[in-house]
Amino acid sequence: AADEEEFEKSFLVEERKIKLHTAMKALKSEHRQVLWLVYFEDFSISQASEAMGRSKHATENLLYRARLSLKAKLEKEGFVYEEL
């Protein structure tokens, strides 16, 4: 039973990753880039700003809009925000 629960949990985690990456591919390139830098590469806002050639404030605003856009796409696909 424990192995079955672990398998199901692993499956759900992988399914969520696939949905996340699919939704990210559908975003504008600048939204995808800022989200990737901050959440997958662990860049700070300052580092992402420098990498993208933007001011810190512009990058913060872009990240905010990118999060909203990603959230909307995920919700449209029926993504459920719950901890496993």
C-alpha cells in the first residue's frame, strides 16, 4: 500500500510539472524568460534585471504580470493548487 501511494504521489507530481511546462510554453517569451530565471535558475530580481537588460522595477512588474498570466493559463487548464 505504501509503494502504491508513493507511485501515485510521484505520478501526480510529474503530471503537475508537465502542465506547468506546457503552460509556460504558451506564455509570451519575456514572461517565460523572467519566470524561468527567477524560479528555475534561482536568480534574484537584480540578477534577472541585469540578464534581461531591464531596470529592477520593470523586471518586478514583468514578473508580476508573468505570474498572473501563468496562473490564468493553469486555471484554464484545470490546474489545482494543492499540496501533495
